[in-house]
Amino acid sequence: MYDISKIREDFPILSREVYGKPLVYLDNGATTQKPRSVVEAITNEYYSVNANVHRGVHFLSQQATELHEASRETVRRFINARSTNEIIFTRGTTESINLLASSFAESQMQAGDEVIVSTMEHHSDIVPWQLQAAKRGIVIKVIPMNDKGELLQDAYKQLFSEKTKLVCVMHVSNVLGTVNPVKEMIAEAHAHGVPVLVDGAQSVPHMKVDVQDLDADFFAFSGHKVYGPTGVGVLYGKEEWLDKLPPYQGGGEMIQSVSFEKTTFNELPFKFEAGTPDYIGTTALAKALDYVTAIGMDQIAAHEHELTQYAMQRLKQIEGMRIFGEAEHKSSVISFLVGNIHHLDMGTLLDRLGIAVRTGHHCAQPLMQRLGIEGTVRASFGLYNTKEEIDILAAGIERVSRMF
């Protein structure tokens, strides 16, 4: 039994008002709200366990270290990684991808080598490769898509060459909601001997993820999109790959020994975790993962699928509605425009009705160019959203439309 009322009670912010209207929070693709257990974990650790982790002989340091490493195990279990050595804590998906782009290109690529990305990628999976292209002369190839927002798999297969070194693809589009067939895409890449990085920022909050089943070589996600704190994320990498790659940053924690002549790097995963980690954030991330696990990822996915289907049906009844992204496999994101109303105007006026949506290009300007538009209004759903909130959204859109 999916008890939505009980779930919503765990999120105090959902009971507040905005401009005298009950808050309808539909910006979960940008960040999710946090349950009490996550906020309490942050407060409790600062008040009772706060000490820097690793190497400390005193009680608080050892206790903080135990919590930090227990969080790594929670993440390992959540995505079914083989070992905690494969779980690297970062500041989020963006840093995870930048880490991989830097370390992978430095050690595995040379001028003329190719990386394959898709038309729908977030800027954080485009710009890091452009930086490497400028620095090392690597080549970026792009998987095209159809008008429904589905990647063209036959075209994808044609992009591989003997120069292809890596494929980078998002699991779920943050604009279109498209759920890409990453398992099949990984298998295709592996048939060419090419590893794959999956951007899981928009999949981990909404569906069960098993990195071993996917056979992903690398997988990145952010804590704040899965009901955890900001500023903490994860890069998963197969151990055999992480062993090959050089460190991303230098400093404390990532070394075994340092002299002015030579530095020996630490073992995994610490080789990639220079400096003091966000050990408070990792504890809170683990609490967030425990929270969604207790509800059940399959139950969350079913609830959000029902919401998305209802919203698609409801919004299509609105005159002038244009929805971008109608893939057969679609997650809980709906991007739209209505008539000639600018997305910023629509978002601003919905905000005055207490409805929080996101407007703009959503860090996906190449995708906007493919769609022939500047930006959209995006409503994105989470485990605590309801059909009643979708009705309020639809009524709000209709009200704004009448004003124009």
C-alpha cells in the first residue's frame, strides 16, 4: 500500500504556502525535497559525532569514519556494485563526469580518438569532453534522435570506429523523460571493446538501478536528486577500470606516501577522494537511500508512472499544448510549451499560483536546437506528488493561457 499522505508528512516543506497558495512542488528534476530523517541525520552528526574521518585515533574520528564507510556500503548495496572499492564519493554527477573525463582522457586517449555522446545529453556530459577536445584533440561524435525523443540505435551502431574509446549516455533525459535502452547500448559498445559511462542523475531517484545487470563500466548520480543533501554524489566504476586511471586531484587522503621526489597513491577508492570528504553529506545520502528503499523503488516507479500517464493525458487536453518527448519508455518529466506563450512567462505566472516548475533550456541547449526551440516549461514529479497537484498544474496552465 503506497500511503501518499504518510509519505508527504515526512517532508515538512510540502505543507508551506507560496504567495498565499499551497505549495505544489514540481521541480524534482532540479532537486528533490528532503525527508525529516535526512535533515535529522545531518543535525545529529554535527551535534554528536563531528570529527574528520580516517587516520584519527580518537573516538569521535573513529565513529565518524565508521558512519562514512557504512554509507559507502549503503551506496554499494543500493546500486548493486560488486565492491565498495568501486564507490567514489564526489560533489555530484557533474564532478563525477569531470573526474572521469579528465582521468580517462589523460590515460586512455590521444589526438583523434573518439568519444560518443547523445543529442539529449546534459551540458555536464558535453562540456567536459569539449574541454578535453581542446586540450588533447579528441573527437566528439553525437547519437541522433527521432522526433519522439528516442535515440536512433541504428545510427548509434554506425558511429563506432577503431578510434572510439568511450560512450557517454544519460539513462533518463532530464528534458524529455526518455528512458534510454542503456543495457542494450552498453552491450553494443562492449562488442566493440568500448567502455560506457552512464549518467544516472535522473534514473536513480525513479527506478531500481543495478550496475552489474546493466554491465555499466561507469555510473554517476547526485545525492540531492534522490532526496539526499546537496554537494554529495557518486561515481561508480568497475574496479579494473579505476585501477588503470590516474588520480583526478592531489592532496590529503589520496596518497600512501609523499616525498619531494615521489608520491605513491592510495588504494581504491581513496585514490580519487583528495581532501576531507563531505562525511556529513555521505551519512545523509545513506539515510536518503534507506528512505526510498523502505518505500520500495518498484513502488515509487509505479506511483510515478501512474502520475506521468495521468499528467500526459490531462495536459494534452489543454488548447495549444505542445509536449516535447513522447518516447515509448518515459520517466516522470514533462516538458511543454503552450501556444506562443514564452516559457519564462508561463513559469513566472504559475509560480504566483504556488506551482513550482522549471523553465529554460535545462542545461541541454544542443537538444533545444534539435527541437527548434529556445526552452520549455518542465514539470517533474517525485514520490510525494499527487494527481490533485497535477490537476492544480493543469488549471494553472489554463488560467495563464486565458491571460494571453
